[in-house]
Amino acid sequence: MCGIVGVWSSRAITDRETGERRLADMVSRIAHRGPDGRSVWFDGTVGLGHARLAVIDLSDAATQPMADVEGVVRVTFNGEIYNYRELRQQLVSLGHRFQSDSDTEVLVEGYKRWGIDMLQRLRGMFAFALWDADERRLILARDRIGKKPLYYATHGEALVFASEIKAILAWPGVARSADLDAIHSYLTFQYVPTPLTAFEGIRKMPPASYMVIEADGRSRTETYWSLPRPEASTSRPRPEIESELLSHFDEAVRRRLVSDVPLGAFLSGGIDSASVVAAMARSSANPIKTFTIGFDDPAYDERRYARLVSQHYGTDHHELVVRPDAVSVLPTLVWHYGEPFADSSAVPTYYLSQFARSHVTVALNGDGGDESFLGYPRYAGAWLGGQIDLLPRSLRRALGAVGRSLPVEVSNVRSLRYLRRFLIESNVDDVQR
């Protein structure tokens, strides 16, 4: 995890010394994202800054912001490009020369070869800012799923951006006013939806999108990828589909094991993190380092399940029993999240991350598995509700009547409880339309 910051203006903002000092102040606000180095670059109208966590190519040649040999293309980049080696080979075969073994330089040279279409070739998690000095053009981009954060704000004639809101607020004059629409959305959904933030005038870059700011100040934001629509039906045998899914899963995990620093995995004992550990073990010649936290309350302690997974795959397992004190860690969590966040798992995740960091630099987890594979009833319910919403109005009304006719006792069976609720709600939704 690195941190990026920057500023752009159509005309000179300030002198170089002042600009560099302001950028350095922005970087200092997110120094926790990159303890291995801080650097800034500023030319009067545009500036880039970086807090580095060295994961791939630990040498000084990979220092950011990184420029090509001519100093025309510069980039500050947070994340990891999983297929950077393949892209590098393609670029070398086309005559490009590299000064480092980093994935950052692949972005620099890839842009010189393919322009903004480079985004279609990237597989990874990223947020980056790229400055094209010849065209006087700034490009901000974020990965397909939005794993890496990127925020921006307009201040006068300047555009200020960073990996975290607190870095933007460090730029002189940026307003600190609450966005009441965002707070309303938070109280409704328990999170602040994109592109809003809790601060008026500060916005999130949407996932799978890029923003281009031209020399004259014109800007545009475009989506470069969207989730493919599933096939309406398939006649393929289920074992074939399952085999293909496992193949993709193993490949995805294997690509994330590229690292020049110690790497491990969070292991809760659940299916999602256990599946990640299993795939890691299949792709690694050495025991995987796994990390689990436990609690005194047996109802919340999953260490026994994590141990079973660890023993089965022969991991180098580490456990820590914690007594969470939400009050004491709340200021730290507020500082890091930067805006309202309602997931109670933030507290144990904080302790687990702190524990794992004493052993490894990078850790994989199972986040996203529940949403993708309907791991909790609420996700299955959301899917079912979406399917019902596609039905004709007359059929939704009939299903609503069926739902109301089901006895309340079916609520004792979880699957029937969700079926009854959504059958009834299908009719309610129809009335509201």
C-alpha cells in the first residue's frame, strides 16, 4: 500500500519551493501508507508526490514519482499490476528500454506505446496519476473494482488529488465542510456511496474510470470497463463450469503472490479466507504464513477452524488473542477511514493487520468472496430481490399474494423466511412504482 498526492492548474500556482513544501505536507499526512520513502516533484503548474511501500523492486530505481528517460511522462502509482511481467516483455519486444524491474515503469512505458488504451491491458489494483508533459495532460485512473482509493477536489483553478481525504485537506484553502447529502446517504446505506464523500467539494474517483484534464482545463471522466453480463442460459455441464471457476481462482491468487517482500494471509477459518490459503499453498514451495486473532468469548472465537485449515495445508501459523477496546482505537480508525464507516469488522481487522505487520509486509485475505458467492443470506436475498424485480408487474403482484398466503411459521426456516419476505416486497415495490 502506497500513497499518492498531486495538484494541477492551468497556470502557475506558486513557486517551486513552496509547491514542493505543500506537496511534502500532503505526503506526510499519509506517510503510514508508505514508510519506505517520500518524494515529490513540482514544476509550477503540476506536482506529484508519493509515499512508498516497497513491494516489487526494492531499489532506488523504482522510486516515485517516476519519469521516463526524457522526463516527458511521469507517474505516481499506488497498487500492483499483476501482469506487469507479460506487459514488460511485450514492450521490450517493441523496443522499449527499462531502468528498473518495477511495475511502475510498465505504466510509464505502456502509456508511451498505447496511450490511455493501456488501461484495457492492466490486471491489478491501482490508482495512479500520470503527467504527459508534451501534451500538458494529466490523467487520473482507478482499477476496475475500486480496490485502491482516489479522491479529488477543485480549489480555485487547481485540482488537488490524493489517496486519502486528509491529504487533500492539507492543501491550503481547501474547505472543510460536511456534505449533508453524503451524510444522509450514510445514514441510509451505512456507507458513503461514490462519488460522494463526507466533505463537500471532495469526490471519489469511480472504479473502472479515468479522468483526463487537458492543458486548457477541459476535463472528462470515462468508464473503461464494466462487469460482463452473465450468459442468460448455458448447457455446459456443471463440473466443467466448476473446474473453470477453480482455475480462474487459482490463477488470480497466484498472480498476487509476486512480491519481493515477506507475504502472508489472514485466516479466519471461514470458507473465503480458507480458499485463498488453499490456493496460496498450491502455488508456493514454502509454507504460507497465516495470521488469526481469537477472542475470549467462544461465540466469536474461530481459532479452532483456522487451525484445521493451517494443519491441512501446513502453514506457518500465528495466533493472537485480543480483547478489543473499540473506544481506545476509535480515534485511530477515524483518522485512517477519513469519513463515516459502519462496518464493525474494522475493529478486529485493525488488530489483525497490526499483528500481521510484525511478520509480513503484504497479506492476502478473502474480502469480496461473500459478495461474489452469496456467502451470507442478505446477499442471496439481494440477488433474489433483483430477479423478482425483472418480472412483469402482473407476475410480481401474483407472487406478492403468494408471499402473504405463506404462514408466518416459515420464518423459522431461513431460506423460506427470505422467500416469503421478498415475495411480499415484490408487491410492495410494485405499489410504490
